[in-house]
Amino acid sequence: MNSHPYDTLGPDTVLDALASVGLRGDGRLMALSSYENRVYQVHLEDGDIVVAKFYRPGRWSDAQILEEHAFAAELMAAEIPAIGPLVLDAGTLHHFGGFSFSVSPRRGGRSPELDDAEVLEWIGRFLARIHTVGASRPFVHRPGLDLEGFGTQQRDWLLQNQIIPLDVQALWQAACDKALQMIGQTALAAGQAPGSVRMIRLHGDCHPGNILWTPVDSLHGGPHFVDLDDARTGPAVQDLWMLLSGDRSQRTHQLGTLIDGYEQFREFNRSELALIEPLRTLRLIHYSAWLARRWDDPAFPINFPWFGSSDYWKGQVLMLEEQMEAMEEPPLLV
């Protein structure tokens, strides 16, 4: 049976890692939902509760992780409700047992009610403030969100490693090639001048699961932005489009409400609306490659048993065709 680095990350290793930075757990651990990394809620002997995050080996360099931490610190310094790591032993990134890890304060909450206009507007205001900080300086070590990294490289890796069943490979490749060609005409094309689209530091993966909502009458009421693990450079609209759902009319209304809140703090460049469907298409391609790249992690076959079959890839062909139709439609207007 093949081994994986996370096989050695048992409860004793987690507690010993925390003890190495002066935090003593009382033995109570709970694994939190995370496939990319391993994340645990840990009760400490002093009664506090923290969240320990063990980064997937080989994914990010120390410099890239520290750049994420620095971004989180900037956001918190600007009184934006982002959850960043604690400074322990004069640092935020630590190493133990072959793992890099960080420790953050625990914040409870639930997914935001995105059909509530007040909630959407509130989130829009904070996204604008995140982007104001993000636009103040560039990332040096973390990658950008573009056609090459999220699309072309992922397609090539899938084909070179013969991930796609032969009976559907040609169909998928043809659809993927055509979709990438269409994206190549946008500001997401690697090496293409972005024109009026400004690339800034982003949360990068701002879906509803990465926003914790607490009652407005509580001490930390409202939205809290968590998991900056995918922070990268890209267009501002990347942090908005994953909050949209429903038919075109519903998405238009949601987007308008988000931007109403956003523009209370920062102007939104409406030319970026044309990037929503190209970004959605890149995420679709990247997601398949992500699952395939992680298949040696035992957590993935268990949690994604439907991945990899001919039926899965035929479904991907249909979704790519739908995305090409969506990219040909006029962008949402608000």
C-alpha cells in the first residue's frame, strides 16, 4: 500500500507540534473539513481553543506561506475581519515532524445567508476593504490567476499523465482546447496586457464556505473571512463571482447588491464582469486536475469516489460546452 506524508500526522504528532511552540493540548482534537491541508480544532489546558493547520507538504514554499500570513496581518491591522495565524515564538510559521504548520484563534460561525440583501451588501463592503489593502502592494512569491497556470498547464498535465479514459479523451481535449482558446482572448491570458483590468492581491477562493457569519449582536458579529491558503494575484471579480448562484436574473440581482456594498469603499471596474465565465471555466479545468494530482492522498478516493470514470469525464465535456456557450453570452450588467 502506498504511503502518504499525512499518514504520519496522528494525534500525538499534532499535540507534540503544538507543545513545541508552547501550547499544551488537553487531548481533545477534532479534525475540521479540509482536503488540501489537515486542520484541527484543539482544546488547550488553559481552556482556550485554537485551530492548527498543517500545510500539505510540497505545495507552498515557506516564502509563499509567509506571504499569505503577512497579507492576513495587513488585513487584520486594517480592522478587516480576516482570521490570520497567531505569532508564537516570534513567528507565524513553524516546523515539526516534517510538517509546516500554523496556529490560529478559533472563530465560530455559519455560512452566510446569501439570499439576504443586507448580508450580501455587508460582504461587498468588506471585500472592497480587502481589495484596497490588496492593491497597496503586489505579491512577490505567490502565483497569479491566469490562463497558463489554471488552464493550459492543468490540461497538459492531465493529458501527459493519461488521467482521462481513452474513450473520452479526444472529446475532452477538443472541448478544453476550444474553451482555453476563448479564454485566451481575455485579460486572463498569460503574458497578455491586462488593459483596464488591474491585477491585485486577492482572497482567491472566496466561496460561501470560507466566510463565517456570526449574529450581528455578538462580539464579533458579521462576516469573517477564513482560509487565505489560495491567496494570489488576480482581478477583483474573482472574489465576487463564487458568491453568485441561480439563474441569470438572480445572479444579476446578487451581483448588483454585492457591488452596491463594494462601492461604498472602492470603485468596481465593470469591465471585469466579462471575466466571470472565463474564471468559472478555468476553475472547472483546475478542479479536475486538482483531484487527479491529489489521488495518492487516501482522503481523496474516499471522499470523491465518482472521480475519474468515463461518466465523470463525459460530464466534464458537457460542462465545458455549457461554459463555452456562457462565455459567448453578454456579461452580467449591473
